[in-house]
Amino acid sequence: MNACKNEPVSGVACSGGIGIGNVVLLREYPVKKDAPRGGDPQLEIERLKEAAQKYKAHTLLLADKVEAKLGRTDADIIRSHIAIAEDPEANMLVRKLISSGQSAEEAVSGVSRIYFNMFQNSEDPLLSQRTADILDIRDSLLDILTDGIQYGQYAEGSVLAGKNIPPSLVSGLLDGKIAGIVSENGNETSHCAILAKALRIPMVSGIGNIYDVVSKDDKIIVDGTAGEIIIEPDEDTVLLYEKRRKEYTDKISRLREFAGKETKTVDGCKLSILCNISGINDLRKVKASDGEGIGLFRTEMLFMASPKAPAEEEQFSIYKSVVLQMDGKPLVIRTLDAGGDKEIPYLDFPEEENPFLGIRGIRFSLKEQKLFRTQLRAILRASAYGDIKILIPMISCVEELVSVKEIVKEIKTGLDKEGIAYKKDIQTGCMIETPSAALMADELAKEADFFAVGTNDLIQYTMCADRGNSSVSYLYSAMQPAVLRLLKGICSAAGSRGIGVCICGESAANSMLLPVYLALGIKTLSVNPDAVLELRENISKWSLSDAERKAESVFDMSTEEEIYAYLSNLRVN
Ligand code: PEP
Ligand code: MG
């Protein structure tokens, strides 16, 4: 029995949408009783061999089905399990345990436990998330060894709930019967979540003590967009969520029509919608949402996720892998933007009263040049493999950009001497996110190959309103006339020098501001991957001439209230 009937229980949003159904509880780890000890080792090894062959055949079949429905990348997740199951070291260990008198089941369980613990304790978040894969493989092998049925038949509208949901189980759910998934472990980047997203099954993870919270056959609502579940909802709640589910599915199918299409206005003006990412894991989202490239790779997340600064080789292989996966589409790599609210414990930051106004972004990189040069070398080397551009954060005066260019030049000379390839004409862009950079845009445009407007910071520094402080959030708006006037100046300076402007702050996806961006001649917007298709739809509704005619007047308005009221009326037209 659960204590929270009809009350939302918060978890982690893993796969969007709303599912309503009845709970099917999945087995809790450890799921199988190990077979009794003392079999004939030769016989046990034969049983294991046979089970491993069946497992491989079944998994390959499953992967083919997934590939037919979802494509290669998702199928490869399933295929990767075969490689793990065939790992020679693990197999040697299993055989050793069998030779010492254990049954095949015991040996599989024992070795899985060793790998599970090793992965769980790993400092690498990617490895620690792979624990679910280990459990998945173990359970499949044990199922086969004990003649169990892993890929169960579920009734229409079932919501799977369990501590860990194995990815192979999710990939077996191609018949569309599953209404949702709820788990205790896992997050948005776990394989189960990735597959759930691809199959459009709403999923919420992070529900602590799941076996106390949900019970078998409970009616349940899974709101995978909000990251909430509601157990035993009353009739009104069900009606409300049925309505929301319909709205969500209508919107998704409407937006899917925009995947694979060009981004252009009614009168044929083409734009590019790029994506903001923080790491290689986000690429899946970029591809799923049909992003046209990466407009902002926030590399500080690589530094934050690591116990020490990632070495040149490590960074190089990440940047190279990302650009290769972009298949010729642009990749804008922003150099480390540490400082402010982005603390990196192992870096040597001074104690500061106002870290947002202190050693942040390029100020830190120019101070700690060894780190900066390592990163630039890694970026330059990776640029031999695709369309990479360098982006410099927190520029507040021309001298900073000039110094950066000098350093880039020196590194290029070094690479030339070593005969290492890089993109000779690589572009260096400048973030415009401080008022001083905006005011000096005409001078910066002489040095920069492109501008990326970071409205998140530009608003905070222009309005002197901390972006994270809710008590001044009334001032923090991209529709403040001061911010829009700066934006106009930036675009006009860039226009006179013929360099491109991309907006990469959150306001890039703001549909009310879209006519303003169009009127200012902005052709590139970089947004969260989830926002791509909606933005493409919005762009398709506007004509450039209409936007120019209608948006021009906002630059003469004197208050945010006036601009907001005006633009919200334009939106409904
Ligand atoms: C910005 O300031 O708008 C921006 C894109 O950078 P960040 O949010 O990483 O500071
Ligand atoms: Mg910024």
C-alpha cells in the first residue's frame, strides 16, 4: 500500500510524455536463486556455452528488430551487450569459478557482482551508469540457464516499475503496449532512458524506495516531461492528464513533420538552428531533434566531470569524436568558461567577493595559460576532422581577443613544426555576453570571425541582476529595452564587417523574440536540442518582410512591459 495517493511524487524526467496505466513490478536484484553447488565442471561449462550462444542469437535478433524500427545507434546499444558478455577476461573468471566447483549460475552471478561493483565505484559517470547493462546481461544469461522467460508479455497499458530497468527489456517493447516506465536508478543518459525516448515511452527515474512507493497493479500516471508520477489518481486527475497527454502527442506529431526540413521563413529566408551541448552524450538528442550542428559546446562540463583537468589527448579524442559524428555539420567549441557559478574544485581560483565579476572565462584562461594552450591544441588537432570553430567566453575588451589570437597563432606554428594536421583557416569567434563587448562590437568585429551572443550573461551584466537570484528576476529579461538595444548594435556592427551572429543564450528559443531576431538579420540560433523543431515550426510561420515591418518599433519602446505586451500580441497573429 502506498502513502501518497493522488499526490505527485517527484523524480527525474527521463523520457517525455504522459503515460497512464497499471503497475507491473519488475523483479528486484538479486533476482535469481543460484543453482546448488557441486555440478560436474565440464557439464557446467557446456551449459554455459550453450546459454551464451542462445543469448547471442536472441540479442542479435532483438538488435535487428530495434534497427528496423529505431535505427542503427539504438540497435548498437543492444549489440554492445554481446561484446560485454564475450569479454575474455570475464569469461576466464567464470570458467575459473566453475572449475573450482561452482555451478554456471553461481559463476555468472559472482563475476557479474565483481563487474557491477567495479563499475558502480568508478569515478567515470559513463562507466557507473553501465551497471544496468551488467545486471541486464546477467539476468538474461540466468534466465536462459534456468529456462526462465525474460522478455515477458505485458498487458496493454502496463507501466513497468523497478529498481533498475534493463535496456534489453525496453528494446523488447516494440509493440507499443507499455504506457510508461518508472525506476529507482538511472537518469536521462542511462541506456534504458535513451531507448525509452527513442520508443516514445514516458519515463521517470529517481523514485527512491520504489518498492515501498508503488505496488503491483496500482493505477499510475507517469509524467515523463515534468519528472513526476501520481499513484492511484482520482478521476479528475486522470481526466486532466488524459487531456495533457493528447496535447503532448498532438504537438509531437505536428513537430515531427519539421524533422529533415530546411529551416526557412514563409518568404524563403534560410536560417540554421544549431544546438547547445555539454558533452558527447548530448549528441543523441541533437540527432533526434534534427539539429543542424553544434553552436555551443560548453567544454567546462568536461572539466567538471573529471577529478583533474582532462589531458590534451583526452580532450582531442572527445572533440574528434563529436566532430566526426556531426558529419560535416559545424561544431563550435567554446573554451573553458570556468568561474562565476561554475566551480571546478581542482583549479586554482582566487577567493573572490564577486566571482561573476572576477576571474571567469577568458580571464582565467589567459591567467592559466598552460591549461588554455592544452585545450586549444586539442581543439586545433581535432579540427583536421571536420568543421570546428573556436569560441572564446567572457570577452570584455579587444585586448583579450587579440591575446587569444596570438596564442592560437603560436600553437598553429608549433603544430606546423611537428607536422600535425589542423584546419588552417579555423575561425575564432567571440562571445558577446558583457555590455562592454556589446558596446565595442564594431572593434571586436575586426578581430573576430563570428559573434555568439550569450544572452544569459548579457542580460545579467546589463541589468546588474544575478541570473540565479529570483528576487531580481523581474529585471532579468531578454525583452528589456537595454538588452535589445545592445543586440541591435551588435548585429549592425557584425553586419558592417560581414561576420555572422548566432544567439546561443536561452532566449534564442523565445518564440516572442523571433520576429526581432529576424528583423535584425540573425541567421543562426543555437538552442537546447529539445527546442529545435518547435523553433523551426515558428520560423516557418513568419515572413522576413513581415518581421522587419512589425519588430522595428520595439527598439523605440522604453519599458520591458511595453515590449512584452507588443510582442505577445504579434505572436497570436
Ligand atoms: C550565455 O551566457 O548566454 C551563454 C550561452 O553561456 P553560459 O550560459 O554557459 O554562461
Ligand atoms: Mg555565458
